[in-house]
Amino acid sequence: MNDVADGDSSAQERRLTACNRDCPDACGIVATIEDGRITRLAGDPAHPVTRGFLCHRTSRVLERQYAPDRLTSPLRRDGGSFVPVSWEEALDDIAARLLAIRAESGPAAILAYRCGGSMGILKSVVDYFFERFGPVAVKSGDVCTGAGDAAQMTDFGDEDSHDFFDPARSRTIILWGKNLHVSSVHLIPVLREARASGATLVSVDPVFHKTAAMCDLFVQPRPGGDIALALGVARRMFESGTADPGAGAYCDHLDDFLALTHSRSVETWAELAGVPLASLESLADAYAIRPASLHIGWGLQRRRHGSAAVRVLDALGAISGNIGIPGGGVSYYTKRRGAFDLSFARREEVAPRLLPEACLGRAILEARDPPIRAVWISSANPVAMLPESHTVAEALAGRELTVVVDSFLTDTARLAHYVLPTTTLLEEDDLLGAYGHHWIVESRPVVAPPPGVKSDLDIIGELARRTGLGDAFSADADSWKRRVLGKVADRGASLDDLRRGPVRNPLAPTLMYPDRVFPTATGKVNLVHDVTLDPPRGTPLRPLLLMALATERAQGSQWLPSQQEGPATATVHPSAATGFVDGALARLESEIAEIVVRLKFDLRQRADVVLMEKGGWLSAGRCANALIRGAETDAGGCAVYHDTPVRLLPIAPA
């Protein structure tokens, strides 16, 4: 099964599983079990990417696994509080109410919302159930990666990355908006080895962080200055003769892109980007040393013009001659679902209604003919993680039926009519791909869930039986796994193969576009050639831009209660907080809300930003998303998380 031989003690076992949280690494985990309890977690040394170590967040998962506030019984709202009920009572009532709403208003009155709280592939069975039950309404867009996804599909006709270890062949490695210590921690040893072999590491980011400190060159543009910076780099490469003279053979719109880069001088591009001219020139000169790999982070496209920003970086990779060569490429996202056959769940293709995820609260409130009467939420905490948290909360609290599947009483679960307790990553029976590399793994339960806790698959199976769909959802986890592995089972990635260890997706490339022929309409790169040069800026009233960023301390909103005590920390340059002192309390105000924060001064940060950790709880007064108005990016339905003007105000006298 998933046991690992261990001769240390007859009472001690080691079992293998994998991390299913929203992280690019999908690490292999070795869990030590003593007397039925997990006592230790370590990275799987046999996993080619994990290489025996885990990030800080996953190393502390046992604190959540055995947290006293973990839910082990279904809860039903009774007035202003919750009461435990049996699974039979909960599911009988939920099924009856869903059936009644469907009969009265049609399936478009029901919204099934699932996000990335768990990245397990079998979570798609939840989507499939609601498709068969309705199909019901679902979300459109992707608040995390949508803008970049749309950009790469538009430019290249496909979206995937070079092999995880390909940077070993790079002479220059550009990390554009990517903090490896928070996301992609397992790429750090690969890049350190590349640097030891002579590669130059470059970080481009408006935020100074640990990754910037390990690089040879750090360029710190203004928030949203990526478009101007990349166009300035491209112009310098054209002028210096370091652009690929043969780019016209595989790039459409090359003349138009050239004209765009020459619409301003290099000096003006640097000024628009908010960087010294010398920094822009150093970046261009470094990128001209081929092969150069460009790794795009997932934050820079969470701006109003985020898709355009990624498109300009794609174009920079193309005209520099770094597409289609070992050690090159523009790597943004790896196809984590690429090995799996999920054609049974068509989601938005058949949904009668699509609600934009970035504006979900308002979309629910404004829905008519029919209104949204019921919401099913799984693998998600939208109140904490989506913009306009108060609006999302209002929308969910006002439905006739809101059901939340979770292990904890989150901000979202507190608003539900029913909360259904589900399994943790250490109890899951699933498959995983990764969006930072191409290895696929099986996640196996290393311990049984507590009595009263069910997996999403079990919950859906029981709900299906109550709604006339039992036959379609009676299969067990292994049967679903074999079904979704149908494309690769005969290529060395069957379920039996995965039970022997991680397998690289046999359908995945090691090098993208080696023949420089692209699955676009013309077979060439579709170079961007018309962009809006409008980087976000503060206003006279609110001069700072808020950036709530991923943190090493927690995954999304999966914090421990003790970590959410007291005001959230807001990191600023001292000149951005005139009249305040380091450690002081302040009110952080946007145009729609305010929260109390504790200031932390950092001279290494830009003076036009306020930095916070993302995923703070609304119930604890620490939710940065409460300050952010819901809006979609220029393409891809990503949320505009990082363009919100804010100001710091003194605490009002008591």
C-alpha cells in the first residue's frame, strides 16, 4: 500500500502521501505513525522535486490536523449558533431543499463554487455531480492565474512550462514577480546549483524579499511597472543587436511590436517603470546572455492590466531568441491536469449561468430570473479569499441554503446553514498533479479520518443517492482514479505505477516549442502589439497601493487561530507613514472599508506600497480583501488584487 519499511520500532510506521494544498510543488510526504497518530512529517527523499524537505507551512500541518477546533460532526444553523446533527439528518434536508429549488426555479438558481483549498484531481467529481444534477451555475474566470493563462494561450496557443530541472542549462535565470521562498521553494536548490555552475540569477519585483537577497541582480519597479520595464528591455535589445535577428520567422506582428517598443525612449520606459536607467540596462544585458529562462510569478498578473503584462513578457522571451531552446523558455504554469482525463466534468461549457469569481458577492446579489437561492461551497473560503469580503459575506448569508464543506468553522462556514466536516490532506485518497513541475502522485490516507468526518467523494455519493443519481456516483476512489488516468495508464503512469512512486507526466514536454512552431492560427507566436500604458498609482487622497501577498507562515486562509490574534501587520517604508512610528497602530483605509493594522517599517521596500499577508480572517479584523473592490483583469477573469489605493490614518480617540 503506502507503507515504507522502517526497522526502528515495531510500533512505528512510515507512510507516504502528498500535499494537496494550493502550492506549485505538490510535495511528497513521509508521515510517521505511532499508535495510530501522526507524530512527524518529512519530505519524501524519493520524490525528484521534494528531495526530502518540506516547506514551513506543510511542516506545521499537524497543528491543524489535531487542532481542537477541527469539526467532526455536521453542523446546522439554529438561529445565531450551530448545533450538531447526524449525517442522515443533514443530507436528507439538504437534498430535499436542493430538489425543491431545482423544481421551483430551475438549476440556474443553484451555485456550486469550488476553488483551490484542495488541489486533488478527484474534486472534479463534485463538479460532475452538480453538472448531472443541473447543470447548475458555476464561476467563470480564475482569480489566481486567469490573466496569465489567457495571455499564454493567446500568445502561444498553449500553456505549459519547460522541465523543472531545465534551468540547469540556463546562463541567465530571471525570476519576474516570483518569491521562491514562499512559492516554489523546491526550485531554490535547482537555481543554487545553476548559479554555482555560472548562471546569473535576477529578481524583478516591486517587493524586496528573501529571493531577491539571493540573486545577483535585483530590479524593483513600481507596482504594475512590469509592462514598461519589459518594453524598455526589448527596445534596448533591439538597439544593441541582442534580439534574435530571425524572430520574424516565428513571430507574427514583429514590426508592430518593434514600433511599440520604440514609441518611447529607453529612458522614458525606465521612468514609467519606476527604476533607474542603469537597472533597466543591466536587466536587458543579463537577459541577452542566452540561454536565458524567464519564470513568471503569479502576482504580477493580479492587476487590471495583468494579462497584458504577461503578454509583454511572452513577447520579450520570443524576440530575445529564448523560446524553443534548452535553458530558455517563458515558464508561467505547468499543466497540473495534463495527465488526467477530466472530460466527464465540463463545468462552464454546459452551465446555464456563469458568475465572475472576482466579483462573486455582487454577482450573487444581482442575479435575477432566477435569483441564486442555494450555494454549495467546497475547497474554498471565499469570504476571506475573494475581493469585497463583506459583500461576499452578505451574499452567502442571504441565501435560502448555503452549504459549506470544510474541516473548520471558517469565515465562510460561519455563514452557512449546514457545515459538513471533511478530510484533511493527510486523510485524502486522491491523485495530484502540480502547477510547478510535471510529476504526478497519488495521495493516500496515512490515518483514517475521525469518526463523523467524510471525504468530498463520500459526501457527493450520499447526496447523489438522495437525488436520484446514485448509480452514477457509486464508484469508490480507486475506480475514479483509474478512470481519470485513462490517458496515461498504458504509458507508465497507471495507478499501480503511481503506487510505486512519483511519475513524470508522460504527455508533458521537457522543452516547449523546440521546432518554433506554435499551436496558434498561423503557427507563429502572436506578439502583443497594443497595450495600455497605465500603471496603477495611488490617488492624492490614498497615495499607497495595497499588496496582500502569499506568506511562508500559512497557506491561503488556513491559519491557526493563535496566528490571527491582534491586528494584522502592514509593512511600509518609513516615508510612507509620516507621523507614525515603527510598531504603531494605524487605520488602513480604502474607498470601501478600513481595518486596524500594526505598522512595520522596512527601508528595503518601495515608498508607494503597503504590504500585508494574504488570507487574513474577516472575523479577526485582519482581512486585506475586505479593502479590495471586486474587479476583473483585462482578460482571463483574474481578480484585481494589487491595484487598490489606500491610506494610513491615526487611530481615532476612544
